Amino acid sequence: MEIEARIRKNLGDFKLNVEFASQCGRIGILGASGCGKSMTLKSIAGIERPDEGFIRIGDRVLFDSSAHVDIKPQKRNIGYLFQNYALFPTMTVRANIGAGLKGSRKENSLRVQEMIEKFQLSGLADRLPGQLSGGQQQRVALARIMAYEPDVILLDEPFSALDMFLKDRLQRELIEMLTDYPGIVIMVSHSRDELYRFSGEILVMDSGKTVIHGQTKEIFARPRYREVARLTGCKNITGIRRLDDHTAEITDWDVRLCTEKIIPEKAVAIGYRAHDFVPVWGSRRENCLKFRLEDMAELPFENNYYLQSENRTSGTGERTICWFVQRDRLPELEERGMPDYLEILEEKIMFLEDQE
């Protein structure tokens, strides 16, 4: 099944301008708070009406401003899992799951029982939402959605209010529960880790606009733009001056970068992930920056080192370089001391260009 959307909505100072098409069954939408992620989901669900554009799922046109088509939310066959799950507090689990089913009493009862068993809710059918754990509430909310077999499921920050342990467990449970779901699932999050784990394709948004859309792992490996690199967790983003096909100056780091592959002509910056530096003791190699320790943080599973760039004499700011060292590499540092340089590996460099 394919989803195609072009959504334009003017909200005063904020303008939503999102466009994407995908045949992937698991799509993530990544962006900072306030970038328009939830508004995009609400437009697809029919809760919000775009000013112009269209939304198509498979052969069904749900919205088309030029053709004056705007299918009501209850007719779109879309399941929306809200952040707080939106369960009816005075209704039992059984009643919550059956809410909205339009078959006969017998058909609805059989369907509800099927969902109770599928989502491991046996023994909880007569409880109220307030008597359930967060994970159980999520399963009830998803069971209610799946009971009427929607074409699309929309997940709006489903793990945002959970602690890390519960979040990890519920992510695994959700992925498992959706394994045999044949429709499209779109998850909105500001967490890169959640979306990397969940989605086959990712749409990155910034200030109401689509920045980039494609395969999740490809975009994390080659984010193309500064904002995309930042949203995918890159800690080191700095400008470059391209000198020729194989040479560039990393101006803030006072490093001349030499590459075997051709440096893209549009490259104006690089991104380099904090775990990818290689420590060097002794003489300086090609593509190395001097190790000038400014600060460090000792964490349970890694040490984070913050370095001062060579062309900056004091203070902290954008030019601070992050080097994160996982626990299994720390014994070498304890034995040999801090390195003299950090090497930048060509295959780990992400060349970035300005957004159009």
C-alpha cells in the first residue's frame, strides 16, 4: 500500500508545508518540538483540515483541495494512538476495545475477545484504565485501534512520558505486536533512537517543512544537511572551505582534510559522530586534530571528552569538539594516558550542504 501526501496549512507565523510519498509500511517522522510533526498526523487523520494539497492512501483519496474532497475522520479508516492513549476512564478494557465497532453484538464480542488474547490482556478485561500499568494501557489502546482493522495507524510520541526502562520494553512490545499488521504505521517522535529502531523510512522536518525523506539507515549514514545531521544525533558539525576535489580546510578545527574520494562541490560543512574519532599517540598523522582537553564527563557506560579546537584560546561554544569513548575502550586510555591527536576517518565523514 502507498501513501502520498502534500499538505499546506497557514497557521499565522507558522506554515506547514509537507510533502512525501512512500510504499514503506513503517514510516518515522523526526523533528524538534514545534516543527509540525503532530499537525501532519492530524491532517492525515482528518482532525485538522489543510488549506490546500491532497492525501491519498492506496486507491482512496482522503483529501484533495482542488477536487473539494475531504473525507470525515470516522470514514478514513485510520487509527490514531495519542500520547495519553485516550482511553475512556469509566469503561472497562473490554468496553474500550469494543468502542466504535459496528457489527452485531455477537460479532463485536468475538472480535473483542480476539483482541484481548492477541494483545495479552486476558484477566484484565473487566478492569478500568486507572487500574492498569502504562504498558497495559498502551496495549488496550492499540487493541482498540486494531479491532476495526485500519489501513493506517498513526503513533504520536507514544513513549514520550515513560522512563527509559519502560520505554525500551514497550518499544519492543509495540514492534512485536505490529509484526503481522499489513497496513502503514507512521510514528512521530523527536527521539532519533526510537525512529531508527522502528522505521524503514524516515521523514525529517524542520520549521514546518520536509527537509529530507528516504531510507532510515541511509539518512543516518548520509544526512546531507546540517539540521538533519543534528537531529540524527551528530555532535560535531563544523564548516569547511573546499580547496579542490580532494582537499578542504576545517576552519574551526584548524585541520586540513585530505580525501581519496572527491569532496562534493556543494559541501559547506562536515558532520562527524563523537564515537568515531581514533586516538593517536606520538606524531601527527594526516587528518588529525590536536587533543586539547577542555572538560570531561564520566558516565556509567562511557566517558565524554570535550576538546578545545586549535584556533580558539579560551571559553566554550560551538567550536567545542566532542569525543565519546565507550567503556570497553577506556582501559587503553588508563594505560597510555590521553592521546596526542584524534584521527578523522574519511569513511566516517558526513559532507553537508546548505538546505535549499
